[in-house]
Amino acid sequence: MEYIVALDTHRHFVKAAQACGVSQPTLSTLINKLEEELDTIIFDRTCHPIRPTAIGEQIINQARVVLFNISQLKELTLSERELNSGRLRLGVIPTVAPYILPGLFQEMRSAHPQIELQVSEQQTHIIVEQLRKAELDMAILATPLGHEDILEIPLYYEKFLAYISPQEALHQEQEIAASQMPTQHLWVLKEGHCMRNQIFNFCEGESDYNGFYEAGSITTLVNIVDANGGYTVIPELHRNLLHHEQQSNVREFAHPAPVREISLIIRRDYVRQRLINSLVDAVKAVIPDSMIDARLKKFAVRL
């Protein structure tokens, strides 16, 4: 199983063998034996680079999960010290990454140098699929998701703020209601970003939306508003990234202000409790205390 996963990753027999620490003939022979045992072809060797067959891709995905569960069994026997070391593969959505990753890397490097933090920035649906395939250990994204096989651990709650061009009449208001923001003048993130759906939920709705451009980042949205008028919605933590003149364009929503929940998500069979708490503690050190989930302020995460 390790050999077919390595070959799928590298798509080259020699590189896969090197990654596994075996000779290329050994890797090839054992993959052939596995194909014989399963009575199916896992890799299409006529392709360059080599790639899995349709059924082979399903077998490889299942092998990743099996190998993940094997590693979990091994980790159950490790000492408490070893459980808080090693590689941590973390997924983060783009609308969270700019606000926590700079400080998170710094905090983990300072407080937990024995942990190798590897971060992948992807949209929610990609992260969830990678988590299910055991290609990621944990992820930080907006919740709730409602997946039975995934555990959600709320980290913090972040208000949404309006960023309004001085050209708009709403700019004169000090506080606005979400219903005051007709979607005709709204600039939003492109399809696939969960924050896009959250924004349409508390504004008037998507039916009237006629934006000319859907951006891939919050910074781009802010720059578009500065140059073209209209308004957008930004997370509370983005305010710290605005320069002084831009700060004057930020308006809070009237009570109850729209809020998003940001959580750490893991597979329900994940066992490395101390590693989870190391990451959670690092997040708590980066995020303002007023935003942290009340339970995390008092208790450690227990699986």
C-alpha cells in the first residue's frame, strides 16, 4: 500500500522507490504482485507520466485511509512526548489564512519547535476531501459543515464588517443593517468560497446580484471598492490589514451583527490529542481573546 501511494504521488517508478527507501525493481515487483492478488490493474503503464486507472485511483484512495489508520495505531503506543512532535499537515481556507498564518507559524516555531507544521491553503470542499483521504491531519475553516465523519472544534467567532466606498450614500451611516445593503452594489468572492454564501445569507439574497467581478481574495475586493465604488463585506480581522484612510470606510453592522464560526476540524478517528491542543494554544495566542470560543478559554480539547 505504501508503494502504490508513493507511485501515485511521484508518478515515476524510480522517484517512488527512492521515497520508499527500496530499489526500483523491488517496488515494481511488489506492485505487480498486489495487482495480481487483487486481479486488477492499478496503474496504466502506457501513460507518460504513469497514472492510475479508474479502479486504481479508488484503491489508492482507500490505501491512504488504511495507512492513516495504521499510523494511528502506532501513535497510540507512543509516549506522551512523542505524541507532541512530528509532522502536522494543516489545511486553511483563503479567507482565514492571511489573518492567522503569519502569527501561527511564529508561535508554533517558538513554542513547539519539535512540530513540523505544513500548511495547504485550499477551498473548503477540497480540504474536506483531503481530510477524508488522510492527506491532511487537521484544518481550520468556517463551520458548521454537518459531516458525520468530521469533528468540529470551534476556535473563535468573527464578526463581519461592511467596507463602503465614500461614493455610496451608506458611507454616511455609522452603523448599518444588513438589509440596507442591496446586492446590486455588492462585490463578492467567487464561487467556491464559503464566505460568499454567508454574505448572501445575511444580505438581501443572491437573486438581485449583478456584480461584474467576483474576486479571489478579500484584499482584491477592497481594492475594487476603492477604485470603482460600491461595497463589500470583510472579516473582522481584515481591518488590521487596512491602512489609515481605508479604516474610515469600515462600518459595523447593527445588532445582531452577522458572525462566522471558525473551527478546527479533524477526522473522528484522529487520536493525537496533545498535538491538537498545541495547535489550539497557538491559535489562541494569535487571535484576540474576546473572539476565542468560551469553552477553549477554560478547557483543553479532549477526544
